[in-house]
Amino acid sequence: MADTLYCYHCGQHHPKTEMRQIETKGARRWRCIKSIEAAKKGREAREAFGRQTTDTNKAEAQSKLKALLNPEWLSD
Ligand SMILES: [Zn+2]
């Protein structure tokens, strides 16, 4: 257990080589690289999903607007 550190994020001990010291609210704490990377990826994935959803909504709103302005479009 000599080469492990307590990870405040997981509430577990991980090998020292997998840990990074970070500062939160003025306190230094150890957090594992895995959880840091997972959080980063999670945020990127959420942002990508958010962008995608916004684009889809925009395209949908636009086609609905076109249909409203040109009703003959739909019956053709
Ligand atoms: Zn951890």
C-alpha cells in the first residue's frame, strides 16, 4: 500500500503512477488520471451531442417553416 494514494473522486486508493495532484477550493487533492480523462471525454461528448441536437432542431424548424410558407410543396 506504500505506492498508492487516496483518490478523492473515487474514494479509493490507486497506484501513485495513475494519480495527479490537483487543487480544488484552495486544497490540494489527489485524483486519478482515469477519472480526469473520463470527465473530460464526458464533457466533450455532451458538447458534441448538444451541438448535434441544436443543428437537428434548427433544420427541423426550418423545414417546418418552409412547409408553412409553401403548402403546395407538400402535396406535390
Ligand atoms: Zn480515482
